[in-house]
Amino acid sequence: MDEAFLDLESIEVELDEELLDAIDDKAFADHRDNRDAAIRDLLDEWLKQRATGDADEND
């Protein structure tokens, strides 16, 4: 991962309606309807998958 982005304070992301619905479903099911927690959880999953993918490519 490029460490130049680690010091960013905020980012802006555009999400389509389908993805927002999926986030809301996860928020309702797993995070007591907390959309922010669902987004953090999904971002964490994505980062872990990406890190694993990068590790696999380096092997």
C-alpha cells in the first residue's frame, strides 16, 4: 500500500444506490443500524483482502 495516503484526514467517496442499500443492510443486520460502523467494517474487510492479494502477488 502506498504510505503517502496514510496521513490523509478525510476522503470523499461516491457510492451508487445499490452499494448504499448493501451498506444499510449490513448496518441493520450487524451494527444496530449504524451505517458508519458498517462502512468501517466493509473498508476493513476490503483492506485485508487487498493486503492478502498483494501478498499473494509477491509470492
